[in-house]
Amino acid sequence: MLKGTIATSMNFNSVIDGKLTVYMSAQIPENGSANTSIAVQDRELYEANKAECRKDIEEFNKLVYAMEDKRVTETKGVNEDEAEE
């Protein structure tokens, strides 16, 4: 029997003056919560542009939340279909 999981990967960057400043990634399984990682790549640019970087991080988190919500809705629909069979 084949068993496994399906997950969505998301990778985004906050870029300041053409330079990678913050790297953001998420693994979103079909069941459960996302595992996210946010890493500052250029501390000096981050410190000088905190507001813009934090705005990008907020946007990233909104995308992750939206994908989590979509996964929950999709999984709920699949489980309901299985229950009908």
C-alpha cells in the first residue's frame, strides 16, 4: 500500500536594491500547520530597511495563511467525499 503526504512549498525573498535581504520559506502539508522559516541574509540592509522587509514578511505570512486555509478546505472536502462512499 502506498502511503504518503502532499505538501506545498513556498519560497520568497525580500529584495532591497537588487540584493537578497530576507529569505522566507514554508512547507504546508495537506493536514496540519505550516512549517515556516524566515532568515535575514543581509543584516545591514535589513536594519536600514526594516519597515519594507517587515511588510514583505507580513505579505508572506498572509500567503501562507491563505494556503493553509485552502488546504483545510480541500482536505475537508476530500474527507467528506470519502465518508459518502
